Amino acid sequence: MSQATVTEASIPQERLVVTEIPGPRSRELHARRQAVVPPGVHSVLPVYIERAHDSVLVDVDGNRIIDVCGGIGVTTIGHTDDAVVEAAREQLGRVTHTLFTMTPYEPYVRVAEFLAQHVPGSTPESPYKTLLMNSGAEAVENGVKIARKHTGRPGVAVLEHAYHGRTMLTSSMNFKGAPYAQGYGPRAGDIYKAPNSYPLHDGLTGPEAAARTIKYLEKVAGAEDLACLVVEPIQGEGGFIVPADGYLPALAEWCRANGIVFIADEVQAGMARTGTVFSIEQFGVEPDIVLSAKGIAGGLPLAGITGRAEIMDKSQPGGLGGTFGGNPVSCAAAVAVFEQIEQQGLLTEAKRIEATFGSALRRLAEKHESIAEVRGKGAMLAIEFVKPGTLEPDTELVTHVIDFAAQRGVLLLSSGVYNQAIRFLPSLKMTDALIEDVVSVLDEALSARA
């Protein structure tokens, strides 16, 4: 094992606050940053990280911070996983870049083989193929592009509370315009935002919510003009909203009946986070296209668009790709991630976290009436805050809890259209002891505000 790996692995998996947060060195770096980086590139917490391993970040002032955000779902198997670091290091010494559409390489093919093997519905008789790109937004862009090519139709259907990215197309697809599209000029057209299933607020069964979604799309968009329906099986930025049972299968059936490509945006929920490789598996749906990113390569930039062969094969040679898409170092890291998911039993670990963390959060909700709901699957959990006795979002309380936790060495992140929820995206290696510590800080924050 290299010296760097030994040093990284030696980070104790417990929080330690030795300065105020942000500390003096972080504040110094932040002043330098403000002189050269625009404010649109905002940081939730201006604490500058020097090292990290598994579930703990170490900042430049020596504070050890529990990371419950995982780079917003990226470091699913933990920061600086030894196998991922070694795979990337080895590939760096072999080939760093040629451009796959010029001269290809095996790691790209291995990633595509894994994705084809694990997408629900993929069989030798009905194979899936993969295009690799760099980011979640690129995955969404290409998924829509491929669906339009396959169907010859222009329309794109999305759901309320959805988030798909910050490019021109994806920011137009987002439910929330501010801040992602605000002031940046005309938004893309032929995008239709339909009501979704939000059990806490709409009280509808899955079939009832699906009927409402379908009715809206048939009247407003017209099924015959829709190329695709893009769905996050569990909505991420929108608040970790889990649809009611039967909702997604009903939408998928309607799409099949009308020649509409059903796209599962698994950028945040996929890659073992919810206890299955893809969260859509848990809803009994076999999507036409699945989008991957974030956790796929252990922190290196990579994204996948995996679809039925008859859909993917419609694009002409040269119509798909990008200079850095499927970079060999990122692909090597992804292969290591796939191997670690299997060798370390990380699907089971996601279920352990759901049981441990979810139970602790539900006990917290019993104590604090401001928590309206605990929801999610696996290591993708959230609590939604409301003003007691109502379903009115309590954004100020969310801000208080996040700020309070930060000062005590716990990194949290809000979500929801009104920032009314706190989301938890821990590493699948987060220990029960760290989970208990995080919940104790949450309890302390809520009690301080009571």
C-alpha cells in the first residue's frame, strides 16, 4: 500500500472540531477565492477540504467533519476508496486520453458491460447499450437527444419538483427556475411539466396520481408529440420524494402504449445507493433508457446513458460522443466501484443504513413535531420540516439546523422546492456510531430552537 493510501486511511472516523468553522485558514482561502471565482459558483459551506476518507472530511484547519452529503451523492462507496484510488493511479500510468471515438480502449467497454448487465429488463434477447459522457446534465441531454432521434418527436415530459441539471436544456426541464435558469435567457421549448406523486401533500394513491399526470400530458402536450418522459424514481433536489406505490408502473405502461421513451434519471439515486444498483428496480419498472452519473466512478467525472439497443442504434456514426466522454481513468475507477459494490456487499450496507439511520430519524420525528415526514430508501433519506400543525414548509428551521450542525462538524444539505427538507446521502460505509452522532447533533439543533 502506498504512503498516500496509508495516510488517507488513517483518518479517524469521528468528528473533531478544533477551530471555529470556517477556521482561519479556510477564511483566508475564501478571500482568495472571492477574488478569482464568480459568486454564481456558490458553496454551501466555505470550509476548504484538504483530505478525506470514507465518511470524514479533514479541512485545512484540522477539523474532522462528518460528511452526510457524499459530494451530493458522488462518494457512495466512501471518499478515497483504496481500490478506486489504485485503479485510477494504475490507469494514469497507462493511458490518460485518446478519445474513444478515435481509438477506443477496454475500460469503456467494461463499464458498458456492467451497466448492460444491471439495468432492469436487459437480457440477451433484449440487450442494452451505453454511451459514456462526463456529467449528469450531459447524460440527461443525450438521453433526450437519443429519444428524439428514435421517435422523431420533439416533446419532453418531466414532473413537478424535478431537477435535471444546469445546462440550457436541463435547466429548462427543472421544476424550479430560480436559481438554475433565472436571468440566463430563453429556456428550451417543447418541455411539459406534469403533476407528480407527492404522498405527503397530495394524499393520492399511485394509480390516482398517475391518472392525474397522464391526463395533464394528454391534454397539454399530446401523447403523439412526446419523445420521452424523464423521471427521477426518487426525486433528488426536489426533496427525496418517493412516489406512491403503482405510480411509476402506470406511467411506464402509458409510455409503452403511446410509443414514448421512458427515461429513468438515476443520476442521484442510482449506483447502489438505495439498496439496488438502480432505484427503479424497486418500483417494478423496466425503463427504456437509464441515466447514471455521480456515484458511478467514486468521485471522478463519468456519466452513462444506457438504453435498449433498438433505441440507441438509431443514432448515426458521429452523432454521439464528446472529447472527454468515457475518459479511461474515470472508466477504470468506475470498474473498481462496480467490483467494490459486489465484493463488499454494499447493497446490503445500503439497507443497513436505511434501517439504522431511518429508525433513528423516525424516533427524532416522534420527539419533534416540526418533522412532518421521514422518507427515502437505502442511503438516500430525508426529513421534511413544517410549521407544527400545518404542512407549510419551515425553511428557516432547515437553515438553522444546517448552520448549527456545521459548527459542530456535521455537513448537511437542504432539498425541496422551498428548501423545506434536509437530505442525507451518506457513504455506504458510514458506521452506526457516526449515524448515532449525526442524529444526536440534529436532536441538539432542534432542541435549541424549540
